[in-house]
Amino acid sequence: MAEGKPRAKRAPSEMDLRVASRLREARHAQGMTLVELSGRLGVSHQQLQKYESGANRISAGMLYDVAELLHMPLADFFGAEHPSRDDQVSRLRRAAHRIVDAMSDAELVKVVKVLQALDE
């Protein structure tokens, strides 16, 4: 049985590092700890730290899950411009999403009624 050549470890690209940096920035903007976000993603906090430092590349599927949990567009991880999350309204919308996601059904019904009353 022939042994295969060991795979050379490829250094992270500029884009890998940009995604890593934006992941860390987005987590901080949400006020989430490594432990909190990693638990919601189903990975160890050490693995998430490696994603954020660029030591390990994040898969497309994992990045999609991160974007969903942080309520941000995937494009924000890749764009050359500062991502839209720097916009105050975008930050407020993400914070509201996070609060709503943590509510019980009964609490959500009450909040919707309040919002409907404000909209009238």
C-alpha cells in the first residue's frame, strides 16, 4: 500500500483573513462571547477563536450559519467596503432580531401588539 504525500498547509489568503476579522467584529458588535456564539454554532470556543484569528478557514456552510445567527448578509463578510453593520440602523435591527429570537411565543405576541399600536 503506497502512502500518499502529506498535504501542505496553505496559508490563509487575504480574503480568509478579511472574513475572520469581520466574524470577530460582528460577534463583538452583537455583544456575544466566544462561548455563546460557539455554543449556538455547535463548535468549541477554541474552534471559533481559530476561525476569528484566521488560523482555520471557515466553511461556506458554517459562514452561512454565522450570518444567520448574527442577522447579517453574507456579503458583509466579503466586501471591500466597511460592512453595512457599521450603520446604526443595521446594528439596531440585528439587536432587535436577537431579542426577538430569545422571546417566548407569548412575549412575541405582546411585542407585535405594541408594534401594531405604534404603527397606527
